[in-house]
Amino acid sequence: MTHDNPPPLRLDRDGAVGIVTLDRPERMNALDMAMRQALAAAFTTLAGDPAIRVIIVTGGDKVFAAGADLRLLADKGPSGVRDLGFPDLWRPIADCPKPVIAAVAGPALGAGCELALMCDIIIADRTARFGQPEVRVGIMPGAGGTQRLLRVLGKHMASHLLMTGGTLEGERAFALGLACELAEDGATLSAARKLAGRVAALPPLALAAIKRTLAAGADLPLAAANALENREFLLLFDTDDQKEGMAAFLEKRPPDFHGR
């Protein structure tokens, strides 16, 4: 009798929050093709679900993701790796229009670190370890690890991590601004749920505009980035949520946002 392989992740919904849980504990959530395809599919599904306003990605309270599954890559040349189509599989995560929170405990290394860096907010505990150890196996990050670390940590700290293959533990990552919140050990998911609930109660169109402006403005000259921000700001005055939010504030009552 044959048995199907268990799914590499779980997709759950908690009201307006979608929760993606990596679930390959026997391989420390290493990202093989099945995991990558399942991640892309999960994010595509949640991005297209109007009931979902915030997404959490987690690996549980022991490990986030220990990196790429090297068994997939070890014997391949450049064209073989290219043909795996990694950029297309990362795109639904990196370009997700909704707020994404990473709840990180234990190792978040290599592709696992890149996955966390693609998220908008990272919550970690003291067991978390962030790093890009690719140099130790003769390669370098290929899904934004160098560029996102550079933009978060600056040249010298990013160079140190990338050129040594070293790691940042959770407390140090929080001190440097890589992690936004330092949760109690084993409590990253509950902290992420609490934060996601707060974000999910806010107007979705404004959140999406903030996310677009941060993404597009990061590499623009300041004047161009400010012009982009002002355009998004003005467009929000054509939304029902803006009218509701300001009316609720003036009337001293809770707002009721509907994403329109």
C-alpha cells in the first residue's frame, strides 16, 4: 500500500487572518519544491480572498525554516537551477498586496531568512537565528537576501553576516531593527495573532497603499517618493473607509471599515 506524502504546510483562517504554517519538521522546514509550490499557492489564495486582511507565516515554536533543501540543488548547473523557476514561486510572497507578518522561532536561515525578509513585519523570540549561510556551501543568496539585509541593516552589518555565513540571534536582531518585536520564547505566533488582529481592524485600502508606497518608494529619490506618497494619500479621499474613519473619530465611536 502506498501513502501520499503529507502536505508541507498548513493553511488556516482565523477571522480576517490567514495563517500559513510550514510543516516539514523532519527536514527543519527546508524549502524543497513541494514547499515552495505550496507557499506560492497559499499566498495566491489568501491574496485573492477578500475576507483575509492580514497573513501570518510561521514554522512553529522550534524552527522557522532552515534554508533551501540542498538535495534539490547540489548536482545542478546554472540552467538547471534557472529552470526550477524560483523567482516565479517567490513572487506571490514578495508581491503580496496584504500585510504579512513572520512569526520566527528557531533557525531562519538561507531561503528561510529570505522568506522572513519578504514579510512586512517580523516577530521573533530569543531562540530565533537569522542568517544567510550560503557562502559556506559555495554560493550566495539568490532571493533577495543580500539586498534586503543591506536595506535593513546597512552595508557593514550585512557584509559581516553574508561574508561569514554567521547568524543574528533574536535579541540582537531586535536591537538592530530586523525584528520588530521580541516575544516571549515560544510565543511568537500568539504575539503575531495579537498584532494581526490589530492590523486587520484597520482600513484595507489604506494598508495596501502604505505597502505599495513603501515598496515603490524605497529606491526612488526623496522628491519622487514623496510625490508617490502624496498621490496615494489623495486617492484615499475617494474611499468609503476614509469617510467612515474620520466620521468615527469626530463622533468618538469605533470605526467600521469595509475595504471600499
